Amino acid sequence: MKPLWLIEHGVYREHAVPFQREVERQGMICIEVDYAPGKQPPHDILGAELLTEEACVVLWGTLPLMQQIQLRRSWVPGGWCNTENLACATYYSYFGAYLLNDHHTILPGVEAICLQEQLFAEFGDGDEVFVRPSSVHKLFAGRVAYKDDFRDAIAASRYDPTTRIVVSSAKEIGREWRLVIVDDEVVASTQYRDNGTMAISRGCPESVLRFADEMLHEVPWRPDKAFMMDICESNDELYLLELNSFSCSGLYACDLAAVIRAASATAQDAWKANHFG
């Protein structure tokens, strides 16, 4: 069974139409859907009310809709977003040697407030550190925080003692690339930022591909069958910046044909394995 693709309305804006056209060009159906929180299935996902539970489905949308599909649907695969594996607290332990934030600590936000002086003493270069949520939910944007605004920078994590954050030394970052990994292969890539400014172009240098291949060879663990690997340069060296989910991440200038072809094949294999063993 060929997968049916769902695109969440209004999320990827001008990128949605080319994506939908490419899915259809490859002989599959693509439906634009809206998430209606609080509604009971099948009316919680508007546009997909007639899909059966046996459907082979892949989502490209937001985390809330992805989680609703994981909780309330039996679609296979539904999409790829393993929130536990994509938390820094999980994948940092596997990719530690390659991380930009190799020197870091992960702790509850409320504890970080109490330990601010110690954290700046260990990770601060002058009066700044880098902070980000550990969770894929990203309650606040990763950023450089200073002594006088540290509380504000992590404010969203202060009210739940289970919310953990990453604190590390701040780094200068040059170019950033997103690589799409499907079944252990880099199937597409794009540059998306240069020195903190959006700078989108298709592909990446051979050195980045070699670095990604090295990581995939040396680290057998995977967060999911399909995921995004963000790589950056800092002081003329390459590092793993972060991992992101396939179903809830932008593709920028990636080769859509290659991404959709690879993901569709993997989705079809997952559906067959689930239904026929």
C-alpha cells in the first residue's frame, strides 16, 4: 500500500504546495488537514475523517498533531517523531563526541535558577552561557543567556520541576545544514543559516556529508527510522548541532523528490511489516 501524506494547514506556508505537488507527481495522495484539539476522533483531524485505521499514513506538520496521531490513531507509520529519543537527555549520550555542546549539563530549570552562579562559573565565558530545553517540545528557543537575564531566558521551564534544560558554553557558529536521514542514509540536505542569519541553499559540502557518514557509521543507535540531523561549523570544525524529527521539521531547500521517495518507501515497508509480518 502506498502511503497517504498529510500536510498540516498553515504550517509550512509556501513550501506546502511544492511538497504536495511532488507527492502527487510520485503517484500518491496528499491531503491538507487541520488539527482540532478537544474534538473526538475522527473530527479531531479535519480533512482526514474518512481515513481508515488500517491506512498507511505519513504526516508533515506540528508536534501536537503528531502526538495526537500517535495517541489516537493506528495509522502506520503515522509519521516519525520519537519524543523520548529526540530529547537531548537521550541522544547526547550517544553522540557526545560529535556535539557542539559537548561540555554541558542537563538539569531541571528550577534547579538551574538556584545554581546560576555555579553554572556560569563552569560554563560561562565572561557572563554568558547557552541554554535550551532538553525536550523536543522546545518550551523556549535555544539562545545565549547572560547573568542578568538568565531567569527570563529559561522562564518557561521554571514552573514544572520535571522540565529539564541544557546549559553549556556559548559558541560562535558559522554555517548550519540540515540533513535528512532515512534508513541510515543521507537522502537530502540543505543549508539554512549562516552566522545566525537565514541563508537557504540546496545541498551541503562534501565535508559535511563525510562527517555525517562518520557519525552514522560510528554511532549505531538511531532516534527513529527517519529524522533530521543538523550540523554546524564552529572555529573551522564540524559538529552535531541537534537532532530533530522528520515529521515536524522544515525541509528548507532539500530535494523534495528524494525526501518523499525515500520516506514513502520506508513508510510502505513499515506498513507491510505491521500487517503481514
